[in-house]
Amino acid sequence: MTSQLDAPHDLVGIGIGPFNLSLAALAHGLPHQGAGELATAFYDQRRDFRWHPGLLIEGATLQVPFIADLVTLADPASPWSFLSYLKHKERLFPFYFAEQFHIHRAEYDAYCRWVAGRLPGLHFGHQVDAVRWNPEADLFEVDYTQLDSDGEAEALGRTYTRHLALGIGTAPHIPEPLRPLADAPTVPVIHSADYLDNRERILGADHVTIIGSGQSGAEVFLDLLRARPAGRERLTWLARTPSFAPMEYSKLGLEHFTPDYSRYFHALAAIHEELYRRTLHGGWPDTVLTPGVSVRTAGRIATTKVELHLEHIEQGTRSRLTTDAVILATGYKERPLSRLLAGLDPYLRKDSSGRPRIDDRYRMILDPAVTGSIFVQNGERHSHGVGAPDLGLAAWRSAAILNTLTGKEPYPQPQRTAFTTFGLEQREHTRPQPAGELLPLIEHP
């Protein structure tokens, strides 16, 4: 086993998705508290960078503007910005003339891959196995396995670091009633994360059911709708939500995704347009879009079909649906940290639900005996709200982490980012209040 005790890192990142890639980009070139540059290393078990490859559907766009790249909202002059990528690729003027505010998912993936391929200190093909605190050295120990091109163990290693950043991302969520079906190969029951790998097989199915009303569900439904003959679409789209409606995208609504409160999908309009186009010559497309429905149970009919047992949430009525393929656009869940951090469990402070407590600087709250910090990327929704997984928060959160880690402010951050004020300010007033000023609500027993 190789060891790097003689040269500990200032920061080791576990996982190289967009959030830790953002952190690595903004950390690149920052001065160390002593001399030289901040020493960082980032590890990921994958062979190279991949961002939702199963959902890089042709024409699908990001849910955030291009300015919400890895670095711009913290450092617009960064060499790792999306505009720098376009300039390097000699595509800056075509992008300018295209007047695109929301770029394609495939282009965002290509941009991130460009950064990952040029940024030093990224170690793909390295699986982190365990993390421990070494009290004698005042350092974290990180054990990893280096993998060969087939994903087999090639070598073991250990590195040391003063601080950690966890960015292991999320995993596709499959509802409990459908898990046995997803594990058996005879009828395609797949998560939308694997859609493109199974697209030809899905297109060959007579009837397809999509479950889930989010962005992925809309994009998959639209892609299948466009690929199937008019009048023979044979598509059903089910969702638990009360309606198929775009998420809040008013200017003030979007402020829930600013750092002050730390998505929308526009495929619905395209879906309606495509459905309407298929009525021009009379008749209706063979599609069923039903919101307010949950899947109670599911089973197989012989080996060629799936039967879904449905319940309408508001009506309380039940029915059955037979289909030839199911696509689960049922979202993602945070990957559990318990296995990775098992060696640190005695040092972790948890809330009443057993989740790590995380402060306003994205640090796990640890036993005071631990002098290093563990920063969390996209694993703090329980403590920081719905914006945690949003790409628009990447640069802000990375900047906040680096400001805290360095004890300086290499990336000055504005004190306010939204016009909306979230919550009432709690204070006592000892003077007459001007007209229109909010008073705190005080309840008396």
C-alpha cells in the first residue's frame, strides 16, 4: 500500500461530479496559508467524467442558464468557465449568434469533461474505501483502491489530508413496489437514468408507461412521442402530482434557488405542441396523461408484460394497467454516507433523525477533538433546503467552502442575492415603527 504521510493534502474530495468539479476548479491555483498553492486531490471510481449519460437526449436542455456553470457565479474571470470552454473550442461566436440562454445537456456534459480533462489533481479510477481520523497526526486518512480499465482492483493506496469534501452525489430512486420488476430482465422496467442505453428496446415495445412528472419524465415522454407513428403512440404517463404543471419559474419563485434560500421544465409546452400537431388531420393521439395517481403494487403477466395496480389519490379509486415497458422517472436520492464514514462515526454529531448535522458553511459538525473539516456537497438538503442539488448553487457553495477552508476570502460573496426576504427578522423594537415595517409576531398564552 502506498502512503503519502510526508505530503498531506489541504483538501481531498471524494466523488467528481459537477459540485466537486466546481470545487476543484475554484481551488486550482489558490495560495496556501504558508507557501505555494493549495494542495488538493479528488477521487472518483469511474474511469472518466460522466454526467447523467442516460439522459443526454437530443434537444434536452439544462434547467439553469449557462451562467450557472462550474465557476462563473463565484469567479466570472475563471479560465474554467463555460465561455472559456467555448473560446477554446472556437465556438464563442456561434454561441453568441445562437442567443441561447439554456444550453443542451450534452453540451454541459462536454464542457465538464473538458474541465475534468485539463484540471490537475483529479484521480479517476480510484475507489475510496474508508476514511478515518488520525489524532496523532491531526489528519484524515483516506484509503482507496486503484482500479484497472475493467474496474478490477489494481493497487491499494492511502493519502492524508487536513480537510475533506464529500461529493458522492445521488443514486436513482426506484419505488419499492417496482424494485422486483426492475431487477428482472424479461420486461424492460428501467430508471430514466438508463433511458438512452435502453431506448431502442423501449421503442420496440407496443405500449410504454412513464411514471413521474419531473423534468426527466417530460423529456422521456416527448422523445418517445416524437419517435412513434401518429395514432399509434401507445404511451401512458402517470404522476403522483395533482397536475402536469411547470414548476415555479417566476423571477421571485426562482429566488428559492439563490444562495439566500439554498427548476423548471419547459418540455411541457413542447409536449402540448406535439400532441396538438397530431390532431390536425382529425382524431386524437393514442396517449394517456393521468396525474394524481400512485402505483400501489406491480407484477408480471407471463414473461412479456407488466401489470401496474394504480390508485387515484383524490378519488380513492383503483384500477389496473397492462404495459410492455416501464420507465421510472422517479428521481434520485442522496447516497448514504454511513459506509464511507463508518470509521468517523464516533466523531459525527447527528440530528434527531440520525442525519449528520451540517452548519451554515456546509461543514459537518464534529467532535472538537477533530481539527479538520468535512464539507458536504449535495448531501445537505435536510439542513439547507431544496436548492442543495441545484446546479446554480455549485459555484456559490464551492466559494463558501474555500473561503472557510483558507480562512481568507479568495471569493468575496455578496451579503444578499435575492429580493425576497425568507422569514421574519426576530428583534425587539423600542421605538415607533415607520409605516410598513414588519413587526415580529408574538404569541401570548
